[in-house]
Amino acid sequence: MRIDKYLKVARLIKRRTVANEACDNDRVMVNGRQVKASYAVKVGDIIEIGFGARTLKVEVTAVTEHANKADASSLYREII
């Protein structure tokens, strides 16, 4: 699954277009590398998203095409 779609399905970013723009503006890193929106997410990847002065770091625990609101948080584990 593409990273822009994963960020939307996991509800880390509200809209896929916003996730795509974040990738284009080098605010999304996977395993320490800047990635494009077409990057294929795999279980075990460490994703870092820059939100202004704050950075969110998560580990991918599952990849699924659809997730409801209750299941979205089970797709990743937040890393401190």
C-alpha cells in the first residue's frame, strides 16, 4: 500500500491529498529516509511525520486497505 493512502487509512493524516503534499514537502520519513508518496509501506517500518515543531514517530504493525475509526489505531504503535 502507498504511504499516502496508509497515512489516511490509519488516520494519522485526515486526507490523502494532505498526506501526498506532506511527502512532496519532505515531511515524511521511513526508516530514516525521505520518501515519496508512492513508497510501499511494510509491517515493521518506522514512519516519522513532521507537524511543524512536533514530530510523530510510529511503527507499522498492520497494513489493510480499509479500517474503521475503532480499528485505525491498531495499524500502528506510537514510539516515544
